[in-house]
Amino acid sequence: MDFARFENSPVGRLVPTEVYEGQRRIAYRAFLPNPLQRQVTLSSAAWTAAVRAATALARLDGAARRFPNPHLLVRPALVEEAVSTSALEGTHASMNDVFQAALFDLPDHSASTIEVRNYVRAAERGWAMVREMPLALRVLRETHRELMQGARGDHAEAGRFRRRQNWIGPRPGSSIGDSFFVPPPGDEVERLMDDWERWVNEEQAELPPVVRAALAHYQFETIHPFIDGNGRVGRLAVVLGLIVQGELETPLLNISPFLEENCKEYVEHLRSLSATGNFDPWIEFFCSGIETQSRRALAKAERLEKAREDIVASLHQQHVRGVALRIAQDLIGLPYVTPTSASQLYEVSWEAANNAIGRLVELGVLEEVTGRSYGRVFASERILALLQEPVVSV
């Protein structure tokens, strides 16, 4: 860690810490952030970025309310977020694999896919909780516990704030001496997170919600309250906070694809803010991400809704009714289906579900994708192609 860079920070200070590497005790220094400010003076450029982000976010949420079944669009947005937020942490899985893992409890998923699937479940858990309570520390702990369920490595501290020192290095297992950044010592974490919880739930009319989200995310990542999974929980907390503040009714926003594309800049902005105390570049960058991803999410949602309308209209022309039509209507949120899953979801017999899927295969709406004679999975290739099609600019 470059101590000189953080020596004169106006938003925190270097404090003593220590770690053990094997039997060797190492004395080091960690960065202890100040409490978040209640008022922040921003440049006109930062304010402009915040206004643009808030406008794009409001347009996305308003459009979602007008879609016939906006909840169907949440799952693809969430899966895309899960894939990107995990990739930022070095865990890679395909969107197709994660969709299947999230929908079906099949035994042959890779460890990486299971970890990304865990994020989907953690996010769903978090969304349910913040509908009933503020963005409390309990929400963060519960989502972290879900995230780490069955994941690789030693996660005895899943769902618990750390009591020992961690650090951010060039690769997993790096020595603290090679670290890029050392968060505060473990005995400071509970106090810092209590302050964080109070701040994010205070009434602060002078700070727009997107600016509050940016500041809260910076502080969370600087504290790094868990031994592992901080990036994923911290980025999830952005959306949870916007839900609590009433900025998102339907959580179609996924911020991680933008951060994955601009990973080096993302990390550098966080460190630079700790070093300089200049909020403007970070606010501009973060708000640019909210604006970009809001526009992309809206464009993708409109494409998916148009595809759904086309498929349903085609089936009406073929006089398709009943379970087959219901499966087709839900494909934008459930692009994979099995006779068992359809039977359970639509409360019909396995035979009726299997016949409905067979009809959709005949009409080219679904394709069998496993090549097996048992445990077969069917998918809408048209919807999957749209889900994976990048929306670069809008």
C-alpha cells in the first residue's frame, strides 16, 4: 500500500494494524475513513451528472410500471447483474448457465455457476427484506450469508462482519505487503457500519438519492466489512438503497456491467477519493454509470417486451391456448422450462405441461437444449439471444 498517497487524506487517516502470515506477525497500517458527511459541496459537472442519472432512472422505473408484467423483466436484469458483479471478483459463469442454475436445482453446475447463482438468491432475499424494513445491517448480513452459501473457500464468517484485518491485493492470497489498499482494522468495523446504517437511513433532502447512493457505496467499499464478498454485497446495496428511497419500484437497474467495463477506473476512483477527499470525480463516474445502465436496461426491456408480444401474437394466429400460451407469455423471465417446472408453476399435470412444451417445440418457439432423452430442458433461443445481446449505446 502506498502510504504516502493516503498520509494527508481529509476523509480518513492511517492507523496501526497487524496481521499474521503463518507464524510471522506483521505490523502495518490501515486506512480508517471518517464518518460520511451530511453535506457535500459538488461541482456543477457533478450536479449535472446527478441530474442526468436521476432522470434516466426515473424514466426506467416509469416505463417498468407501464409494462404488462414488469416482474418478468426483473429476472433477466438480475442474472446479468449477477454475472457481471461476480466477474468483477474473478468468478466467471455464462448467463445461460446461471439462468438454468437459478431456475432448476440440477446437480451438474460448476462451482463458479453456483457462486453466481447465489448472488441471484441473495439479491432476491435483499429485495424482499427492504420492502419491509430500512436498509439495515441485518439486510447486509442476510444477503452475505446467502451469497456465501456453499461457496468455495472458508466462509465460517458468512453473514458476520469481520473481526480481523483484510486487504486488497493483486491476486487472492497476496501478502499484505503487496496490497493496493488496506481497509480499517477489524475492531473498528462494527462502529463504522453502525455509522453507515444511520447515515443511509437519515432524511437528507439536500442530497439527491443518486448522490447518496454514490457516497454510501464508497464508504461501504472503503470499510470492506466482510472477509469476502464485499464488492458483490456493496453493489447490491446500491440497488437496495434506491428501492428504500423510493427511486426504484421495479429493480431493473444493474450497475455492475458498467463497472465491469470500466473496472480499472472504478477502483481508481474509490482509492483516489480516499486519498484526496475530492468527491466530484467519483460522483460523476458513479452517476454516469447509473445513467448508462438505466438507458440500457430500458432499451433491453423494450426489446424483450416486443419479442414477447410477437411470440404471443403468432401463437394466437395458430389458435394456441392454455398452458402453452402461458409458458410463451412468461418466456422473457423464464427462458428455460422443463415439464416438471411448468407443471409446478402452472399447477397442471406433468403430461399437460409436457404436451404444451411439445406444441411450442413444433411451432419453433422452444428448442430442446440438453440433447438428452431424460431430464430435458427447453429454451427460447430468440429470448436468450436478446438477453445476451449487448446494448452498447442508446
